[in-house]
Amino acid sequence: MSWLHVTILLPFIFAMAVPYIYKKFTPRIHTGWFVLIIPLVIFAYLITFIPKISSGNTVFESVPWLPSYNINFTTHVDGLSLVFGLLISGIGALVILYSIYYMSKHREALHNFYVYLLLFMGAMLGVVFSDNIFVLYVFWELTSVSSFLLIAYWYEREKSRYGAQKSMLITIFGGLAMLAGFIMLAMISDTYSIREMVSKAALFPSHALFIPAMILILLGAFTKSAQFPFSIWLPDAMEAPTPISAYLHSATMVKAGIYLVARLTPIFGGSVEWFWLVSGVGIITLLYGSVNAVRQTDLKALLAYSTISQLGLIMSLLGLGSASLYDGIGDESSVYAAAIFAAIFHLVNHSTFKGCLFMVVGIIDHETGTRDIRRLGGLMHLMPISFTLTVIGSFAMAGIPPFNGFLSKEMFFTAVLNASKLTVFNGDSLIALIPVIAWVASVFTFIYSMILVFKTFRGKNKPEKLGRVVHEAPIGMLIPPLVLGFLVIVIFFFPNVLSNLLLKPAFAAVLPTLAQAGELNVKISAWHGWNTELFMTIGVIGIGTLLYIYLKKWYRIYRIYPEELTFNNLYNLSLEKMENVSRIITNRYMTGSIRDYLVYIFLFIILLTGVTMWLFDGFSFDPSNDAPVNFFEAGLMISMVITALTVLFSKNRLTSIVAVGGLGFLVSFFFVLFRAPDLALTQLVVETVTTVLFLLCFYHLPQLRKEISTVRFKVVNAIIAIGVGIAVTIVALSANGNRAFESISSYYQDAYELAGAKNIVNAILVDFRGFDTMLEILVLTIAGLGVFTLIKLRREEGSDHNEGTK
């Protein structure tokens, strides 16, 4: 196992030690100080890959996992996975440092918090570094499970449980769809390795499963990255503590879908369907998120919708950039490929400024006791550092210089303008709308960024609505957002350092063919002259400022759209309807009647058997090899039928019990005829004991009332009984007539030589199936001990009760 595998598994391993650390050191030392070591070590280790990756190399390691199925724990480090790995570990370290001051060591269950956080960190590292699609899927679902636990951390709150359930249902649905897509992709490529799939990508588009696999995989990516219309889970996930929101919903979990789309672009990119699905859903999500962010009154809800919007922006860039792989694009492939670079660049920028903003909002909530914008205001002089950080993060999000968001936003405008000139994908009118939608969404992005700054920190202070004395946060809580805010500014002034070390290698990982052709020369610059992109930015600032100033005059337009038609309401109604239908169905079959349960079971057996036999042509009767039925066997059969009918029509308990026992004794005669005296003796003993037990049980039961049953009741019983009998008989006869393999009995003919046993049955039970028999005995022993314990406990309880009475 390589060090890279150890790095991925390290959070899982340390998570097992967290409960012990919490128990041993709390409340003297905050558990977070111990956990902080893990992301710092991982981040330091991943930094060592930068020289190798930036020079164009990759690292590939493999450990056997399920070699018989060709599923191995294969890791692959290239520019794309390294960018994500550094974000996961770097921002993870800052979030844990922040949580040390945010999460109280006296009031919070920190062992749960950090166990869930480490599980999530390890799962995300597994997603981005896995080369095997099924290993990637395992980690993918682990991110859903761990994020469910993190969102529901304050499980005593109804909203936390609701948000966790919603995120789980939507992301797990997408994950299962993605698994189906992965299986199809493996069938097309005959490999589970993403690297090998990329090398065979040219052969895929002609395959019948290409489009279904694409759609199913995109469902997984869209649900995880909160793309429209699956974005409804993200705002409700904000019920989690702010460190979780800062980690999951700005830098890591929501970026998993982005990573998947980027990683699979060499496989699906260049197809018309991929271009329209990815860029179309992305641009709609961008507009949807930005428009809805403006109407929010909760700061975290505003950041949630802004995250949806920014994720849509990145997704749309990946879709637009995939045009560079289209065969008919010609020499302009590098022009459109720049959108991929912009997507990766904005992904990094978004992680810095959004992580900073989430932490600042957490500070505001921590110090003021509220996130409600209507109760806030005038905090600039009371919390000057938080104000400065909010300005940096918000202005970067709005795309204003001198902050890193300006650079990637300008590249976004370039990408949508270039896309509007595309003529090879049909739908010219729709493509022409892309720059318009992008510009309108950017205006709303500017508005909600200004709301975040000025509605919170400017205006009149409202201490009567806060109920506490407001002051700046402790320095330990400020350090993580200060680091991220510092990076926001540094990246603006030195973007090409980041580009050369990380962005270009990541770019080359997404578009390896163009990288090999040397067409990925991108230089980031803040000034490109008086071009269209700059005028679009000026328009965003100008129109956005006017709309912000007159916000109260046009804000009422949000009330026009009925709440009943929102996707959130649709989700709630669907869930309610499904619960009602489930309740009706459950009440229909959970009647409390054993007879009803048997009816359902037997009907299912009849239908399953009949349909299977009919579909697969299983009716085959070949009595030619059967032994002849002699007089004694025929007599026994007739006797058994008569005895069974006696049980059925008898009106006396004793007669029924004797008839059941007689039926068992007649079976033992069959064993005698078939030369199995040991089985006959066993049958006689068991039948005698069970008959005696039946008599004892029925002796203590009350007298049955006279049964009153309708003709319909009896007819249904008769039909089901006859149907089951016919089904079992047909299966037995068909199985006897369809012998696809040689009988296994021939293997036991040499029982004496193989096991030294003269009795073949004993040899099978003791030697050939020794473990099976031993485990059966063990089960019976455990059951016996359980019965003995329950009887003893009942006796002791009764004895204590009697003593208490005395």
C-alpha cells in the first residue's frame, strides 16, 4: 500500500480514535486540536506532488481489493485531482481550526462532530483520487452518508432532520443513477479504469448505451452539485453548524459533481448532448440561484443560493468548454477550451471567497445571536475585521477588482461571448441567449453581494433586536477567514503563479489531447483593454447599484410567483403523497391476520412460479428415467392424501392432531421403502415428540368458537391451496425433467474412501457439510440459551414482585 492510499484512509483511521480522545481530554483540551493534525499532514503531503504534477507528470498507484472482479483500489494523482485534494485538506484544516472556537467543548458532542467530519474528508479524498469507477462510487456514497450525519448534527431540531433527509434522498437518488451509468460505461469500454476509458473515448459515441450512460451519470453529478432542479436540498442543509456549511457547501461536497463532470469531459465532451445538458443546466442554475439569493433574509440562506448560482456558473463553463472537443470545431478549439480553464480557476476562487464568507456569517451569528438581515445593521464599527472580510469575500463574489473573482468572472464573460458564435451545435437562437442570461445573473449576483455587506454592516445598529452586547470575534475564530481573505487578494495580483503550479496541470487533465498538441497556453491578466467583457462588467456594476438602491420598489415582484409552484413545495407534496400511499398500502396488508399474510405469500409464490416458468419455457416433463411406482408406494400415497384430507375436514382438535401425526408416520414408511432407516427413525422420533407437544399445547388452549366463514372465504382458501400444490408439483416435475448438470449424488458415492464413513448420510452431515452442521448446532444452542435466560429472568422478576408484595 502506497503513502497515497494511507493518506486517503488516514481520516477514517483517526476517526476511530476520536471518541477515546474526547473521553480522555475533554473538557481540558478541545478535541479539535488533535483532529487538526490530520488535514495539516495531508495538505503538507499533497504539496510535495506539486513539482512533479506541474512538470506534466502523474502518479499512479494500485492495491488489489477484489481482484477476481478486476476491482482494485487504484489511485491517480494528476492536476485535477491534486487541486481538489489541496482544497479538501487545506480548507478542511481551516474549518477545523475555526470549529475549535465556534463549537463549545462543554455543550457540544464534539466526538460525533469530528468523527463525521473526518469520515467526510476521507470520502472526498477517495472520490477525487480514485481511478476505478466502482471504488469512486463507494466513496461517493460515503460522502452522502457522512454529509447526512453532519447536516443532522443538531438532530434534536426538526429543521436539521428535515434538511438531512432531503439531502440524503436527493443525492442518494442521483448516486444510484450514477452507478447505473458507471455500469453502462464499463460495458461500453470493457474496463473500470477512468484513465483507460479516456484512452478509448473515440469509440464510445457510436455505442447504443452512450447517451443513457451520459444522462445517468449527469444525474449523479447534478444532484450532488445542487444543479437545477435538484438544488432545493442545499438551502435546507444550512441548518448544520456553520463550520460544516463552510466545508461541505463551499469547498468540498458540492464540488464533487463538478469534479465528476470535469473528469469525464474527455469521454463525453464533444457530443452535442453533453454540451447542451451541462452548459444548459449550468446557466439555468446560475440564474435561478442568483435571483433567489436576493429575496433571502437569512444570511446563510443567501449564501446557500449564491453557492447554487456559482456552482451553475462553473458547470456552464465546463459545458461550454467541452465544445473544444467537437470534431467540427476546427482550429478554434483552444478558444473554447479556455472555458475549462476558467471553470477550474473559478472553482478555486469560489472556495476561497465563499469559505471566507461562510465563516464570517458564522461569526456574526455567534456574536449577535442571529442571522436575520432584518435584525442586523450598523455592525461595521463593532466588528471591523469581520466587515473587512465580508467586503473582500462579497466583492470577489460580485466580480469586482482587486479580488480574484473579477479575473475568473471576466473569463466567464469571454467564454459565453465565444459560445454565442458557435454554429456547429444547432439552436443558434438559444446559444445567443447564453451571454444575456449570464449578464442578468451577474447583475443579481452583484445585488445580493451588496445586500450581504451593506444590509449587515451599514445602517443603524439595532441592539434591542439582538439581546446581547456585540463585539468582534476572538482572534482564533478570525484566523481562518483572514487566511482565505488574504488568498482572495494574493490570487488577484499573482494569478499566474497559481496557474503555472496547479491550474494548467488541472486544465491538461481535463483536455489531455489539446495538452499534447500544445494548445493550452492561457495567461491570466486583469486588464485586456476596453473590450466587451469590461463593458459587461461596468454594466453589471451600474445596473446592479441602481437596482440595489431601489430594492424596496421592485422587491415585491417576488410575491407574484405563487409558493405552491416552487420545486420545494413540489418536493414536500410528493413526499407527503408517497407517505400517504405507503400508509394506505401498509394498512392494507398489515391487517394483523395470519390468514391474510399467508394469502399474500402464497399468491406471490403462485404468480412468481407461474410467470417464471412461462417466460423461460420451464415446463418440461420427462418421466422416462423415473423408477416405476409399485403397489406399496401407491398405497402409501393414497393413505397420505386421505390423512391430509382428514386434517382439513376434521371438526375435532384431537382428530386433527392424530391425523397430522399419522401423516408424519406415513412419510417415515417412505424412507423405509427408499432404504434410509436412519431417516425413518429420525422422522418417527421427531413426529412422536411434535405430536405430544401439539397435544400439550392444545390442551391448554381455550375452546374454539364455532367457525363462521362465508362461501367466498372457503373458495379463496381452496383456490390458493390448490394453486400452491399445483405450482410446487410442476416445479418438482420440471426440475426432474431439466437436469442441466450431473447429479451431485455421484460425488458422495465414494464417501467411505473420502471420509471413512460407512453411512453416506452421516458422512454428508459430519464431514462434507461439517461446518454447516456445526453452525446449525451453534444456532440451536444460542436459541436454547436465549430461552433459558428469558425463563430465568421471568422467574427472578416474579420472585422480586412477590417479595415486594410481602
